[in-house]
Amino acid sequence: MASLKELKGRINSVKSTQKITKAKQMVAAAKLRKAQAAAEAARPYAGRLAAVMASIAGKVSGDSAPKLLAGTGKDQVHLLVVANSDKGLCGAFNANIVKAARLKAQALVAEGKTVLFYLVGKKGRAVIRREYPKDVAAMFDTSEVREPGFNEASAVAEELMAMYEAGKFDVAHLFYAKFKSALVQEPTEQQIIPVPAPKAEASAAVGASVEYEPGEAEILAELLPRYLRTQLFGALLENQASEQGASMTAMDNATRNAGDLINKLTIQYNRSRQAAITTELIEIIAGAEAL
């Protein structure tokens, strides 16, 4: 059984940890409001841009379509772009994204496809590099950036397009966490290269009678890179909101668990202290009777 001094030390240690988790929870809650507002504000723009692109892409024939839309004609090499955070203490946020990417990789390998990884952020790298040590094509470091934004999304998009033009992959899939609420962050997979073909109803619903100048192919050649940057930027914003929501929830659970542990240790300390006092009283009484 632990001594009174050891129990008191453990109680003080857990109390110190509880203060840290409580402070982290409050910081995450404050950051969540800003990150959630940014993610929700970006969604209408991304949706409208996708609708406009669908309207234009529906009028472009296969021969004149840019490579980002038409593809390479093959689907042998798949690049999995895994967007993680650079910080921990956010529960299973990063693990869930990595798990979704690993399941996709296993399914593609089972179909005889070649799988490569493009890793954004530090968390999750170790798992993928351990399981696929020779398949990590590139990594993008965001550790020196306080909050990854449009500049980082543009840099990733430029590198992906350069790799695509060089023929290093045929299809690219993006993995990130879509923010639903502080309690729910949904791992999401999205094909980003080649840009998925627009649905017929979406193409017909937006601007069906619009004539473009210059031609649709020229406009689409400029629009597709912007669309790719926007999708990556939206994913980074969703990740930031999801990370703060997961962090707030994880730290709240940790604070509650620390409180429960403090109560248990306090009860154990009081019982041990009472037992020690009772033992001392018995020894004093026994000594007095012996005299």
C-alpha cells in the first residue's frame, strides 16, 4: 500500500495535470469558434465554384478538355493526400484520418493498383511511414505555420499539379476530417485529380444558356487550378475546426477523469490516514494499560 506521502504527491500531480487539461480545453473552445466560422464561411464559395465549373465542363468535349479534367487515361497509380495536424492532445482526430487512408490503400493494393502517399502535417506520418516505408512520395511541412491557410493550400496544389504533369500518378485522393460538431468529425475522402466529372443535373442547373468568351476550354484551364486550391484550402479549414473540436472534447474528458481520480485518491488518502491514527491510538492505549 502506498504511503501517505506518496498518495499526497499523486494527488498534487493529478491536480496539476487537471489544471493543464482545463486550460487546454478553454483554449480549444476559444479557437473552435473562429475555426468553425472560417470553415462554414468557405463552404458556399467552394460549392458555387464547383457549380460554375460543372456548368463550363459540361460544354467541353473530351478532346479539348484540360488534363486536370480529362485525366491521363489510366488509373494505375493512386496518390493519397493525407492532411493531418501538427499537434496532439486531440483524441482520435489524426488516427481516424490515417485509418481511412490506410483502408483505401489496402483496397487499392488488393485491386492491383500502385499506391503513393503525400503527407501534410506531422501527425500520422509515423504510422504510414512504418507501414508503407517506400511509398511516401512527398511530405509538406506545416509545423512552422500557426494556422495553415490559402498560401499553404496553394503550395500543396502547385506541387501536386507538378507531380501530375510529370506523370508520377494518375489519380489523387484527399483525406481530411469534415467538421460536423465539437463531438463529431467525419473522416472524408475526396477525389481531387483528375477533377471528378460534373453531374448532368448540376451542369444543366447552372448557367445552361450562358455563352463564354473566351472559349470554355480556356476558361476551364484557368478555373481548374483555382478549384483544386479551393478544395485543399477548404480541407485545411475543416481540419482546423475538427482538430479544435476534438481537442476540446478530449481535454474535457481528461479533466473529468482527473477529477474522478483525485476523488478516489483522496478517499484512499483519508482512509490510510485514519488507519494510521487508529493504529497510533491503539499503541498509546496498549502502552498505558501495560503501565
